[in-house]
Amino acid sequence: MEHHPVSLDTTTQPTADRPATSLAELREQLTLEEKVSLLVGAGLWSTTAIGRIGLRAMYVSDGPAGVRGVSEDGSETSASFPAPSALAATWDVDLADEVGALFASEARRHGVDLVLAPQVNLQRTPVGGRHFECYSEDPVLTGDIAVHVVRAAQDRGVGMCVKHFVANDSETQRTSYLAKVDERTLREVYLAPFERLVHDAQAWSVMGAYSGIDDGTTAAPALEHRPLLTGVLKEEWGFDGVVVSDWVATKSVTGAVDGGMDLQMPGPDGPWGDGLLAAVLAGEVDEAAIDEKVDRMLLMAARVGALAGQDGAGEQRDQVFAVDVADVLRRLVGRSMVVLRDERGTLPLIEKVERVALVGPNAVAPFVQGGGSAYVRPDRSSTPADALREAFGAEVSVHAGAVSRMLPPQLDLAGRCRTPDGRPGALVEVLDAAGDVVESHVMTAWNGWFREPAPQAATLRIRATVALEEPGEHEVGVGTVGFHRITVGGEVLSSAEHLVGAEVILDSSVNAPTPVVLKVRVDEPTTIDIDATVQAVHPVGYASFARAELVHRTPGTSPDELLAAAVEAAAAADLAVVVVGTNEEIESEGYDRTSLALPGTQDELVRAVLAANPNTVVVVNAGAPVLLPWLDEAPCVVWGWLGGQEWPEALGDVLVGRTEPSGRLPWTLPADEADVPVPDAIPVDGVVDYHEGVHVGYRSWLRLDRTPAAPFGHGLGWTTWEHDEASAQREADGSVVVTATVRNTGRRAGREVVQVYVEPPEDSPAGERPVRWLGAFAVVHAEPGTRTTIPVRVDARAFRTWDTERSGWVTPPGTYRIRVGRSSGDLRQTVEVELQDSVATRPDS
């Protein structure tokens, strides 16, 4: 494996009043109190500054799909990236380099030193709420893409924090469950991307998970699992960076110290903020353990340039802004799109069209980024209608055609509500424990959160008179958490006497509290009163808040009427583009999905439009797999991902032929929910059992001999390919170089992803090793009719397996079949290599 050593002078440069100082000497200048303070966040997004040694605060920011920034009010805008799965769908490490450079540019723009990304957990189950934040269900594809992202960002002086260590692959009870994963599965599958990022990218930081691990010998929270966090990550792999807690994930003082955590976030309170110094003074924690963690923090500071006199690491640090943000994002999302089906060679649409019917809920309101910590406030937004008008130069009509959202939208406070004294908006009163008003506000806009009420706040009371003007059935409701009493129209809709705890900030009910809704039939204009008293929450490590979703849905066009209008438009158009998909009710941090079906009446819409106009392209705007029961009926289907701020324009580029949709699926697309090998990740007695072992994702599909709608690696692009021949050559280091020749047999230049899979010797015990697994891949670009030969190196570690008895890696002897093709299910060439037996190698060799 290629190793890229960090080029870093850990001696500060001399200044007029400060001689050159090593990091160890800096640490020796610190008091015990100062050293402890360095290991606890100074706030939500910053570390502690110690000016007398020239150390400024370091700033961190969420970043799986952009760099959010560090403002508390959420006013910062950022470049909104496509979801990470979209990058993995390109299978292009060069493009991953560009994304890493973009992360660095955005981080520097926002004053961020450390980006909390990438997430290299695996897509073990398609219902995982953060599925879209992960790269792939395969550890090799995940590792290759992530290494290039991290290396490119850190080469520009911005740290990346790889998360979440380890086996934190679902959201249900995520703060408490234990992932039961055997040692071999951990080594071969779930630890593999992290190992690559330590060895190949020298990641500067790793984030410990909320959940815990039971590896068969030790069962503990991830941040207290010494055998993995200290034994494997730090000692065996030689990780020299900072282990950061996930936010409010620290559960103890001594357990987390001994486990290997280095920095508790956020701060300044929490277990370490309140108790670490006392534990050292009481002799419960050795000061030498504190010193080791401080050394890591100072090294991080030197790397990101947070120490006076230290320029920081990164050979391209001075070129951090040399990136065209819009161009990278637009090319990325266009190339990531996957052509699932194109029976008539529809793409690209080069014939002139006069009228385009753009239909579907996600055509009206595209879902461009998932919910939770991946969300950023985009620098810009646009509509698919405007983008397609520009791309086609045609008349574009827009019709929702179906209902996809289950919950009513936010209540319009400014336009529809009045306070009790008649002013526009809602009256929000902050009450103390005695019920006295300590703050009063008139709110004309509401995003569901009231931030930082007075410290003595116990509850918020929200009052508004809502105008119901349109005839028909209105829906009015409020959703909240913890203690509350909600009255709408004089009817008590909901009440609860319990108070939520400080950890509630991490609970799914906070991220998406389900509103309780009152349906009101209106024949003529009237009003209805909302009176909601809700709990004020004061979580450890976060700003205080109160949570209340105020929602209202006006009488609208029925689903039948929506469908009829869309079908009529499609029938009259030269081209119908149907955009269906998910939304933030479905794909978000904080909760897992309960179904893989497209929400609402979208399947009915697709079938009706297909019947009305055979010249139809269906675009799926989703991050994680959904069922497409009409897939075999549609002439052309494109998986469009959650594409970030440039998604509409990129869609136009793909449809008219400016950009080839050359993506390949980084996960398996099911045809039937009953076939999914891991249909959920619901803990049983607090444990999520990784029962499938090393057979994750497509490996389980192959083992169980089940047929998906589209296999891992599938994608058609807009040209056709033949794989003419392949050969293999063993190298001295145990790797195998596969030389593959492919030919573009279509009419357009295009990209092919040459995928190389490994199959074990035939005498391998049944089920012990996967049927086949990804060994390596490479992207080829070729003109029409051109034959291209490319070497693809399969690392020696692709053949090895973990021997639990000997605690080391072994390569079982025998004849391995190397399969070369277009997906895990479309294999075009086979070569064989004979490998000799190997002795167990040490884990760190």
C-alpha cells in the first residue's frame, strides 16, 4: 500500500519575542489546568485557545456534503455538495481529489480548520437514515474514494475528521446500542476503510461513534473500547491524530481517557469539562495520559496552522482557493447520475423538442440534500424548470402529479397568523418555573426552533390566531418534545407531563417531531386559535432551545386531480420528464426508514405518464435505494441522487448531452423489499447483531442467490462497451496487475468503469468467504470505436483473510478467479491466478 508521510516541522518558527520551540517543549510550559482545557471544546464548534504559547482556537464544522461553518444563527451560506453516495457513484478517484480540494477551499472560506467528514461507515442496510451520507456498501470503493478526498484536503492544510469509528451504520437507538460484530468481520469489512485512511492518507482526526461495539471479547461504548480505539487504531496502525468524540457522545471520564479519546466535543461542560481535572488531581487519571492527548492536540494545531510561527502542513496550502466551485459540483453531479435503463438509446436527447412536460413532486421541489448534520444553507438555488428551459430552449410546463409528503408544511406566521393583540405573527412568551414571563417575542417566521431562551426558562407559550380562508378541509397542528400542552381550536390535541433529559438533542423526536394535526372543515372564512406550552430544554454541551413544529395544510388539489393534470400535460408534450423521489421526512440523520417504497402516489404517476407518452425519461431524486416497481416498463430511467445546489443545471446537462451520466451504483438496488438481506437495524435488547458477517451488501445478495433490480456497480452511460480481453500478472509484493482491454462500440465518446472482482479457490469452505468481492477498479475514457487497454492493480490485501486463531492476516493458497466486467453481476472476462500459502502476518505489517 502506498504510504504518504506527513511533511511537517513540529518546531515553531522563531519570532522577535519567542525562540524556536518544539511541541513537546510547548506542552511542558502548560499548567495542568491548561492541559485539561485543551482536551475539552471551548464551545459548540471550537477548541480552547492559550494565547501565551501562541495557540489560537481551532474551529470545526459539519461537512459530509459541504462545510456548514461555525455561526450559531445558521445564517452562513455554503456550497451545497451532492450527497457522498453520488461521489462514490462516479468511481473516479481523480474527481475525489477535486472534491477534497473543494472541501479545503470551503473550509478556509468559513474559517474552519477541521471538517467533520468523510463518513466511511458502510451502507449495511438500505433503510439506514444516513445511508446517503456514506459512500458505499463496499469497503474497497469506500476506502479508495475517501483516501483521495482526505489526502487532497489535508494537502491544502485543512484537516479531515473521519467518522464514525466504528460500525455505526444505523440510527435507531444510535446513542445506546451495541453493534455485535465478530473480529474477522470488523477487520475485513468495517475497519478496512479506516485503516486505509490512516495508512494511505494520514488522516489527522477520527471521530468516535455514539454507539458501542461488542467484538466478542469486549463490549463497550465506542469511545471507551480500548482494544479498538487504542489497541488497533493508535498502537497497531500508528494513528498520530486526534480522536474526537461525536457531539455529546462522551459517557464517562476515566473510561473515555483509558479507551483512547483525546478531545471531548462540545464543551466546556460535559463529563470531561466537569470532571477530568478532578480525576487527575484525585489520582484516578495519570497525568501522563493527559500529556499524550495534549501532544496530539498540539500536533493538530501545528498541522492546521493554529500555532504562532507555524505555517502548517500541506504542500498546496497556498493554492487552497484555486478551485471553481460551481464547475466541480456541476460536473460531479452530472457524472454521478446512473442510467439504470435505456432501452431505446434515448440519452442524450439530441432531437429538437418544442414542449417538455416536467412532472413529479420532486420536479416542483427537488430534494437536493439530506437532513441532519449533512445539511448546509446553500449559496444558491434554482429550479429544474428553469434549468430545462435553458437546456432545451423549449416550453416547459410543471405539474406535481402526485402527493409525496405525509406531513403538512410549516405554518405561514407572517401571512396567516395574528397575535392575541392583533399584530401579524405569533406571540412567544418565555416562562420560568413559576409561570412568570421573562421574555416576550412576536415571531413572523419560524423554523421549528427557538434558540437560547433565558437561562431560567422552563417553558415557552406560543399563541396565534390562524386565518382559514379557503373553503375545504384545513390541517393545523403542532409537534414538540417533552412536557407540553397543545390546544388548537379549543381542543386539546396533545399533552405530556414528562420532562426530556439533556441527551434529547440527539433523539429523532427532536430532529423531526411528528405534529399532532386537527382537521377543520371550512365553508367560509374563519379563524382558529393555537395555544401551545412546550418545554425549554437545556442540554449539556449545546445551546438551550425549545422545539415546536407549527404546521398548516390548505385544502388542495386532490391526488386524482393532480394526476389528471400531469397526464394531460405529458400527453400533449414532445417529451415528458418525470422526477420522483424522497424528501427530508424520509432520508435524514436521527431516524431510519420504515419502508423502501416511494412515498405517496408517485408510482401511480410514473405508470400513468408512461402510458400517456412513450417518450418519457424518469429521474429518481433519492440518495438511498427505493423500490421502482415500474422499472421494466420505463424506456429510460436515471438515478439522479441528492445533487446539491447545482443539481437542476446538471440534470439539464445530462438530458441534452453536455455531460455523460457515467455513474455506476455504489450499492445494490432491490426489486422487492422481502429480498433485502438486512431489512432493518432495530436493536434487540440493545444489540444490533451483524449476523451476515463479511457478506455485506452485494456479497449477501450473491450468497443468497437473490436477484436485485440492479446489481452493485451497474450503470449504462450513453454508449456501449465490449470487454475484449484480460490478463493477469502477479507482482513481487503479492499484488496482481490485471490488464484489461475495452472497446467503445457506441456512437459517442464515453467513460467505462472497469471493475475487477475476486473469487476464492473452489475448495474454500462454503460460506466462509464471499462468492466474489470487489478487488479494484479504474475509469477509462474512449472515443467511439476505440480500443483501450488499462492496467488495474489488485492489492495483495484483496486476497487475504483475518485468522482469528493466529491474530493475523493470511492468504489461503489456491487458484483465485479474477473476474472483469461492468458490475458485480455483469462479468465479461475471467483469468486465474495461483497464490501460495502464507504465514500469518502481524496486523501492522
